[in-house]
Amino acid sequence: MSERVWHWPWASFSPLAFTTSLWEKMVGLGVAELAAALLLLLPGALLARHTKRVTLAENFLLLGVSVVFGALLVFGAIEGTGIYWVFILPFLVFFIKDQRSGWLGSLWFLGLSSVYLIVLAPHFTFNYPHTPVVVSRFLIAFFLYTLIAAGFNRHRVRFEGSLVEARMQAEATAQAKSRFLAAASHDLRQPAHALGLFVGRLTQVSHDAQTRQIVNGVDQAVRGLQQMLDDFFDYTRLDAHAEPPLTHHFAIGNVLDRLEIGFGSRALEKGLRFRIRPSPYWVNSDPVVLHRVLLNLVSNALQYTADGFILVACRVDSLRSTLRIEVWDSGIGIAPQYHEAIFAEFFLNPERDRRKGIGLGLSIV
């Protein structure tokens, strides 16, 4: 019986020879990758910051990645394994570009790779020597991965298209509802307005103490209802763009006088010091929209100020080109963490009485 002799592949392994060979291959790969990063990838990343140059940035990035993958084909990386990383390229091209550009980019790289591996590579000595079997399987596999990437991208585009269509339908439905409410706001406000007139007349009639208390409660409830309806319908009208702003020059004092007439007596009833500083300036804006904005701000100040003052003042900037209208009050205030969120729809200040309003006043502003 003959004795079997095992030959281990690591028996003749030389660390020094392996390190020298690896160093020779990796130097060329490192130089190519560094050049691609500095000349293509970095400029592409900088161009991507500008929205008008996104397409150019995409081209720079894809060209840089193609150079890196081409260097992996030439130098092979560690024991020729760099060739397997190249299969990522079709997915990148289809993901960044459209279907047509994905096909063009992938087939362009496949054609150049075929020319190099079949025609040019056998004549070079500095490159990694891929065997004919590896070359043929790589080219076939790259084409198959291109087909897979194209299929994935096709389904992705269809799915994104369905999402965009569904979003557009939802937005169209919301706009239709907003336009309906904006158009019907006048008819829907009339019953509430009539109810307010009747209750107002009822408060002028003499009653006993118990009846007077009930009437006052009804009056407050009707006022709250009218305020909610005003906020809601104003919001739907603005959301539906039913009334585009019409700007022209007017005296800001006229708008301030209307605020004085509308809130002066109510502030006096609450025992508040309500002051509007006179302003001689003229502005270019929409007086209706501006009055509605100030109406919401002053109404909020009046509603949530128990004692103290409310001040409305105008200030001109240093260039005398912009007028800043400020509303000051000594009310409960808004915590700093809510300064941004307070202008969102239906957001209520946690420190306020949630029975007073639905959180649309500042969103209209």
C-alpha cells in the first residue's frame, strides 16, 4: 500500500514575495483612485451643492466611479478580486440617471471593458493577468447585472410614478375641498352672524341675575363660535388661493385705525391698556390681507392677556425701505421651544386654554 503525500498550497508561501507583488499592484490602483477622487469625485460633490448644476455633478460622479472601477479591472486589487466590485456600476448608473442613460452608461463601460480585456490586456505587463475564463464570465455577468439593474429601475420608476400620481390626486382633492369651503364661507357664516346679532340684542334686554348669567354664557359661546368659523374659513380661503393678494400703495394709518375701532372697547372691558401708535407711513401691500394678519395677532394678544397692556407700533428699518409692524402684550407668552411650531396648522400653545380656538390664527398669519 503506497503512502499518500499531501501538498499544502501554503507550504511554498513567501510573505516577502506576496507583499512585493501586492505593493506593485496596489500602487497603480491607489494612484488611479486618488486621481479620480481629486479630479472627478470632489468637483462633482462641490457642483452638487448648486441646483442648476446637478446634472453636471452626476456626470462627474459617474465618470469618477467608472475610472475607479476601470482601475480595479486593470490592477485587480488583491488577487484579482477587484473585478467583482465592478458589478455595482450598473446599479449606480440606473439609480442616478434615467432608464436610457442607464443603458448607455452601462453598455459604454461594457464595451470599453471588452476592448481592454480581450484586445489590450494581453499586451501589457503592469496589469493583473485575468484568465480567459474569468474574462468571459465577467463580461457575461456584467451584461446580466445590467439587465437586472434595468429591471429594478423600471419597477422603481413605475412605483415612484404611482406615488406621484396618488399624491397629486390627494392634493387635488384637498384643493377641491378648500375651494368649496372658501366659496361657501359667506353662506355658512350668515347663520352664525345672525345668531350673534340675536344674542347681542338679547344682552341689551333687562334680565334677572340668573337669566343674565345664562345670556352672558351664550354670548361668550357665540363669540367663540364666530371666531373659530372666521379662522377656519380664512384658512381654507388662503389654502385654496381663492383670493390672490392685490398689492397697492396705501396709508398704514387706515389699517391701524380699524384695529383701534375693533378692539378698543373690548380691551377696555377687560381692563387692559390698549394703545396703537400713530404712523404716517405709506406701504405697498394688500390692505385686506394685512388687516387680517394684524386682526389675528391682536385678537390673540387680547384673548390671552389677563392684565397689563397691548401695544401695536410701526418701525422703519435703517434703509427706510421696510416697515416692521410689532404687536406687544403682557400675556402668557410662548415658550422658546414653540416659536417655530406655533405657526403650524392646529398647533395650540400648551400654556393656553385649549377651549379657546382651534390653533389656526397664527397659521393664517
